[in-house]
Amino acid sequence: MFRFAKAALNLSGQSARQVAVRQKSDLSREFHAKYGPPLLIAGVTFCTAVWAYVITSTGIAWNLSPVGKVQPKPWQEE
């Protein structure tokens, strides 16, 4: 059990060092500054186009409210 715990602590220490080195890098900030807004705009455009197609062209019945559309049958006395 001691070896397992020692190995787990060593891995967590190594992971912490890797994260620290990664956060020190400016590559991520440069990437987001350079490509962030265009990617966001492209994603919104794509999602809007797909939903517009789904809503208009697929013929899905959307189960809208029948209030005001459904009329009761006439009463029949027995």
C-alpha cells in the first residue's frame, strides 16, 4: 500500500508541475485572442442555420397548443 500511495503522490506532484508550466505559457491566450471571436461567430451561424433548416424543412409536428383549434363534438342526447 505504501508504494501505491507514494506513486500516487508522485503522479500528482508531476501533474501539478505540468499544469504550472502550461499556465505559464502565453500560447493559449494568443490563440483565444486571435481565433476566439471568429470561432464564436462561426458556431452561432452554424447552429442558427441548422435550427432554421430543422424548423422549416423537416416537416416535424411540433405539438403546438390546440387551444382554440379543437372544437367539441355536438352533444347527443340518448
